[in-house]
Amino acid sequence: MPPIHRRACLQGAGAFCLASLGVAPVLAQTPPASEAKAPPLPPLGSPLAVPPVPLLDGGQFDPASADGQVLVLYWWASWCPFCAVVSPQMDKLWREQAPRGLKFLGLSIDKKADDATAYLHKRGYGFPSTWVSPALAKALPKPKGLPVTLVRGRDGQVVMAEAGQLFPEDVADIARFL
């Protein structure tokens, strides 16, 4: 039986509390049209191909470098309050686990690449990131939600798929796939 994580418990408890009060959960804002058309999270065990992409630091993400390695894909935005909570944990994961072979690709959905670059620099994040251009969005569509975290195992298949805020222990738990 898989372990029960605090995130799952709190989500269930929150829904129960709201339901017991007769309150239906609502979104803080209406999602944009692009979010309504976003695909669901990929199923566990499905193959996950990633194209080569330019990185915000001027480098290049070569998907061949991630073959046979664990790869984290992390969609984020500079304006997302949930991303602001998760991103420091993602940076910590990447810094601690990169020496063990972890590959990482952050995917900023900011309107402009400059906004994403400024955000990373201001906070001192070092995880490799790209800006999701319209062409990249077609080649690697963002699943519904934000932030979105996908983990591709050494065999190229999805081993973890989560939308929304993760707790620090959820992010740290990604290291178990290494």
C-alpha cells in the first residue's frame, strides 16, 4: 500500500470540512481559455518525450542527456503563488540530486521570457528552465493545473504526475526514483 502523504490528507480534510459546512469549493479566478483546453495529467506508465529546447540561461536542454536518467518537468510561472511556495523546494531538490544524476527542466508559462529570467535571478534559483513558447506548447503541452510536476523514470515513462502545490516532503520524495 502506498504511503499516505500530508498533501492528500489535507486535501481530503479540506473538502470534507467545506462539504460539512455546506460550502462548495470555488476557484479564486476563472481559468483562462487555454487552461480549459489543457490536457489532463499523463497516466503513470505512459511514455514522455521531451524535445530539445533553449534554456533561459542561454544553454540548451538536450533530451538525449536525460536518456536513462530520472527527469523532472516542472511547469511554473512568476505570478503563481503556489509556484512561489514550491519553486524553492524544486531548486533544493535539483541542487541536492543533480550530482546523483537527476535531470530537471523547468517550464515557465510567463507571457515573456524576460519575466521568467528575472524571477529566477531575483530568487537565486539555479534549476534549468525554458520559456514555453507557442511552438513548445504545441510540442509539449502543459497539463491542466499549475504548478505541474511530472517525473519521468529511467525507462522514459511517467512515474509521478501532480498538479498543484506540493509539500516539501512530496518534493523530497522525488529522490526515491533515482
